[in-house]
Amino acid sequence: MVQKNAADCKRINKYKTFKEMPSWMLCGFGGPSLIVSYFFAKHVVVPAADEIVVIANQHGFDVIGTALSVFVLAIGVFSLAFGAIATRCGQLLFQRHFA
């Protein structure tokens, strides 16, 4: 059974670029990427960054504040990467179906 599953995995098409993917697969990648990007940007990074600024103005920055800022920055980059995936998938879908 394990050998059959391994053979099935090797047989699956692997796409090197988003442009090679079929439209249904672009929808499968782009839709959830858009939701993840929006959630992290709107509900995690922006409120946390506002609170960091308020706390830094009141108490100054220390090691914990710096570490927290780097952590929020990493989440922001994560959100940006998912946003880039969603944007590229949306552009390709638009080109294929509306242009």
C-alpha cells in the first residue's frame, strides 16, 4: 500500500510556475491566500503595531519590545507573501477569462 501511494505521488503533475497551472488550481491557491493575507494584515499586524507604538511611547523600548516588534514584522512579511500569491493568481485568472 505504501509503494502504491509513493508511485501515485511521483505521477502527479508538478507545475513550475503559476502560469502553467489550470484555472481551478489557481482558484484553490488564490482564494485561501487572499483570506489568510487579509486576516493577518487586518486583524493581527495592524492592531499589534498600533499597540506597540503606544506602549513604546509610554515606556520606551526594551528587549521584549524589540523581540515583539520583530515577531510582528515577521507576521507582516508572512501576510505580504500570501497577498502576493493571491494577486498573481487573480491576475492570471483575469487574463485567461476576461482579457
